[in-house]
Amino acid sequence: MKKVKIIKVIDGDTMKDSRGTFYRLSGIDTPEKGKRGYNQAKEKLQDKVEGETVYIKTEGKSYGRLVVEARVKGKKSTVNESMKRAGFGV
């Protein structure tokens, strides 16, 4: 697993690290900007990862982003699992 510092959440399933790399959470599908639920999903992910050190396991690539499973340092469950429990799973 790779350790990165998340500096910005783009939307409910995409985030950016301090080196400018974009990550998309695998198994998560949140509303796009302008759609109902977009702000809720984005805020949920911001609360979980923005400013945090995150461990990333790459599972593939999609639209220039790495598709990943992410875990915040010190947390038992992955960010992916947490977002699914919040109703944003595929």
C-alpha cells in the first residue's frame, strides 16, 4: 500500500493528493455535480479524508485517475466500506 496525503476532495468518490495525483474510490458511485445528493456525498468524503494521511491500494485506472481502495491511518474499515455504509455503494 502507498501512503499519501489527501489535500482536496473533488466529489463524493474522487480525491487528490499533495503530489497532484487523482484517485477514484472503487465500488463507489456518487452523484455528479448538479445532481441531487452531490453535496452530501462530497461533504461525507471530505469529513473522512481531506487533510488526512491515507493508505492507497491501486486496483486499476479510469479516466486518468487511479481506482483505489483507501484506508485512513488508524481506522479499521476502508473509506470505500464507510462510504458504502453511508449509501454510496455501487
